[in-house]
Amino acid sequence: LGGCTANVEVQPIIDSTNSELMRRLQTDAPLYSGSVLVAEMQQAGRGRRGRVWQSPFGANLYFSYFWRLDDSLQAAMGVSIAVGLAVYDTLKALYQLDIELKWPNDIYLNREKLAGVLVELDGQPQGPCQLVIGIGINLHMPESASQHIDQAWTDLSQHVQGLDKNKLVAYLCFYLEKRLAQYQQSGLNDMYLQWNQLNAFAGECVELNTGHRSWRGICEGIDNQGGVRIRQDGEVKSYYGGEISLRKA
Ligand code: ATP
């Protein structure tokens, strides 16, 4: 893991590791790319659109990574795709696991949700932007917390032995740094085809939902901007943006 420059801080209990790094952006204390915050427990762990991320004490990994992108907010759109691949690299290297990815930001193992990614941005439409990349990975999910998860889930303890949280953090930092550097250099051009090979819903009928409207189509993977390609009535259209959820129809 040579060359990794991440600096990891560990807190026992926090509201949300993403919220804490976003707050620090508003203070004078400088954050530099590779600043990482890990907590043992989150009291207000978040998914997208205000959904709750179950974060019981000591059980799982709650991890946020700060990164400055020398590009506009528009260019940051595909970051969660690159982050999904970094999680893939990590779990493949450490445990030989083959995860599947669900657009735009979920990580599955045998169709059960193992981890989630939440990328939050701060910046101007033009000029550099700052990203807080949250990653939650289930390690040992206690029964008490799992009762509140309203979809199929899994944790690493069901698939691998000898889990080592410190090692997991180190590998994650290493692969994030690699994938984000690749993203900074060439966007998703060298990554979107690999992502498509890991697409959990390749060729399947899916339902897209904005909260106001839902529609169905066949999931054809992503394009090189990170948009999901959906075939409907013989036509393929790409959809972008963080407000769309995708589920198996
Ligand atoms: P999408 O991101 O596509 O909108 P999603 O419903 O999976 O779909 P997220 O915001 O990524 O949404 O994650 C929050 C959801 O994940 C929760 O509503 C719950 O169903 C599930 N969930 C919450 N905590 C966990 C956890 N620790 N492990 C697995 N799944 C969880």
C-alpha cells in the first residue's frame, strides 16, 4: 500500500462522519485531500434524501474521506461511480469478494445490500469543488439494528473470516486515492466499462423513481458521464443526478 497519503482520525461517537467533515469545511481548520474520519457509531447516519443509515456501535465501518477536485461541480457527478469501484478493488484485494454495484451508489453482495456510498459536494458551479465521500460497510450487523432495514442486507461476517477493520480502512484509503486520481485525470473514460461489468441489474427490468414520478425500462449500464442508460420503447436514454432511485421492477 505504498504512497498512500491518507490521514485517519477516529472518533467513538458522532452524529454522522459526513456531517462532521462538511461542518469542518465551514471553519478555518484546513482539510486536505485524504483527510479521513472514522467513527465507531453514528447517531444520525444518513443515506440519500434523508434516509437513515443504521449505524450501531462498533459493528460496522462508518468512514468519510475528504477530497478536493480541481474541477467544477458538474464534473463531480460521476464520483460515486469511481468510489464504487474503489470499494470493489478493496473487497476483491482483501477478501476475493465479487461485489455488484447498483447505480448510482449502492454496493451489493448476492443481491443483498452490503454497503452504501454518500457523496456530498461543496463548491461553485465554476472552479474547484470539495467532496466529502461517505462509505458505510456492514461488518457485524446486530439483530437490533437490522430490524430497521427495510430491504435485503448483508454484512461481511457472513462471507469472510478474520475481519480486520484497520486493514479495511487502510485498503479503502489506498484504492480511493488511486481511483480518485484516475477520475481527476480522465473522468470515467477508463472506468465506466469496468463498472458495467459489475452492474447488479445489467439487462434487467428496473423501476426508476424521483419521488414524484416512476417509470420502467431495461437497465443497459452507465455512460462515460456516469448516467444510467435505460431502454424504453426501443430507445435508450441516459439519466443523471442524485434524485433518482433505481430498484428492480
Ligand atoms: P437509492 O440510493 O438507490 O435511492 P436506497 O433506498 O438503497 O436506494 P440509500 O440512501 O442508499 O437508499 O440507503 C438508505 C437505505 O438503505 C435505507 O432506507 C434502508 O433501506 C437501507 N439501509 C439502512 N441502513 C443500512 C445498513 N446499515 N445496511 C444496509 N442497508 C441499510
